[in-house]
Amino acid sequence: MTVPRPTALDLFSGCGGGSVGFIAAGFLVAGAVEIDAHAAASYESLTGVRPTLADVRKVGRADLTTSPSGEVTLLFGCPPCQSFTILRRGGKTVPRDQIRNALPMEYLRLVEEIRPRHLAFENVPGFSEGRWADAFANFTTRLEVLGYRCVSDVVDAADYGVPQHRRRLLVVASRVAEPTLPTATHGPGRLPYMTVRQAIGHLPSLASGERDPSDPMHYARRHKAIAVERLTHVPAGGGRADLPPRLRLACHKDHRGHFDIYGRMRWDAPAPTLTSGCTNMTRGRFAHPEQHRAITLREAMLLQAFPASAALIGGVEAGSLQVGNAVPPLLAQRIGEAVLEMERKPSMRNQRS
């Protein structure tokens, strides 16, 4: 008797980091939803699955491809998180934020419609903290009302072998088994963290504006001469505080924050959290450890643990947004493996009998 392959649905799928990981774990991705056309095109290129190009608020179970048996093993979701980040705690809520804030509720709506055996929800830690704490408590209570047991914690992708520190709120829930979070494999007392050197140290060197002719993703942004000069004064692990006074931006001379601007990564440590500005050294610690430029899309993808041959569609700006918003495939793979282990355990119904 053939055992059906476990199936996954990927909401807010982006360029497909989550699905790439679930496929590696052994899942059949039966459908996905993504609103951005470039990200959707990248998703199809990376997974071979054509996502539903739509606003998730306008789709239901009938719009999603499901498994032949009609039952979904895993429903995964990572709603856009900008409105939940701790960097915005003091900011004023605007209509766009109100829409984003409602997206976790849309995820719950689809949980109720689809009734997956298990689910996983990933977002920034800020969703469970401060002024969002009540919303998160409501979110987990709603899952419990729907018959799901939940576990949650803030995890670091580096603890699962990703060469990047990336703290995320992870919720795993199940209606058929005791839910468990994936077990950390790297860090103190475990395997050493994967480093920037291990991820990108083998790539060809590039100067500002240069391209690797063998890899269209390995393209260095063209920086102004003064930006390159600034980087010549910044050591690995350093930032704008290392600049001589004559090269400091006027707006930074009396500013005590944002020290990661013009910051270089360290070779022998995980990268800092990549954001949508990850190929722009004025947006964070996104300069190469020793070459005088920002990291390339290929380097950003490797630091997110994408496969070495993966390609994104839409150019450097769209690609940077896709990488910065992606779920690291290796983290998703570990989540998928934890769910498959839950599948192998006795059901909660059997445990009670």
C-alpha cells in the first residue's frame, strides 16, 4: 500500500523560501498564494509550482490546489510583518498597517476553512510583544477554539544551521498530535554556527559595479566613489563609527544610533538579519567583509540558505525585497521535519483512549 506524500500549502509565499524547505523535507507543495508578481514568478521558478497570484483576503479553499485525499498535512503562513516589528512600536498606525495587522486573522480564516492536520506560523518577535501581545494571545486562543494545540517561541535561524542570525516568532500547532518546535542543532553546546565565510567565501571577488559572467545573481551594485572610499576605512565587523570625520554624513555627526550603516559583516560569524535593503550598505550591516561593496543577491541568497543555483526574477531591487522577506529554506526544512515527526507519533485521540 502506497503511503500518501504529505502535502503543504504556503500562504504569503513570497519567492518560495518556505516551500523550498518543505520540499527538501519531503512534502508535496499542493498550492501557494502570493500577491507580488515578481515574487510569484520566482516562486514558480524555484519550486515548479504556480502560486495563486492574489490578495490572500480574496481566496478560499476552493482557490487553492489541495492533495488528492482532500486533507492538507501542513498549512504554513508568514504574513507581511512590517507593522509588527519592534522598530515601529512608537509609530502611528496607518491604514496600510491596519490591513497588515488583519492578515493574521485571514490566516486563521483559512485554517478554519482548510482544517489542516498541522500548521506553522512565522513572524517577527514583535507580534508577541508590547502592544501586540493581546493580538497574539487572541490569535493562539482562536487556534485553540478551532481544536489546535499550540507551542510557540522566538527562535534564531542560526540555531538551525542558517548562516545568519534571524530571530523569528514561530508557532507550531496540531489538531492530531502534540505539537513540537524543531530542535536546535547549532550554537553553544551544539554544532558551531555556520559563518559568512562558509556561505560566501568561495565566490569570485567583485568590485563596485562588476558582474560575475557565470552567475547573473552575483552582481555588485555600482557605488559612488565616496561610498567606496568610506568602506576602505571600515574593518570587518565595523561600521560608520570607524569613518574619519571628513567622510561622515552630516546627519550622523551628532547621531547616536544606526551604527550598522556602512557596516561590514564578519567572516567568521553568522550574518546579521537580512532585510529588504540587504544589497544596500546604507540600509544596514550589508557590506562585504573585505571587498569594498555591498553584498550581491547571490551572497544574500546563500546567507538565507537558498540553494546555490537558485535564481530570482525582477532585478536587484525586487530580488533584495524577496530575499529580505523570505523564510530561510533550511529553517523551513527543519519545521517540516518536526511536523513529519509529529505525523509519526500516536494521535492525541489514541493517547487519550
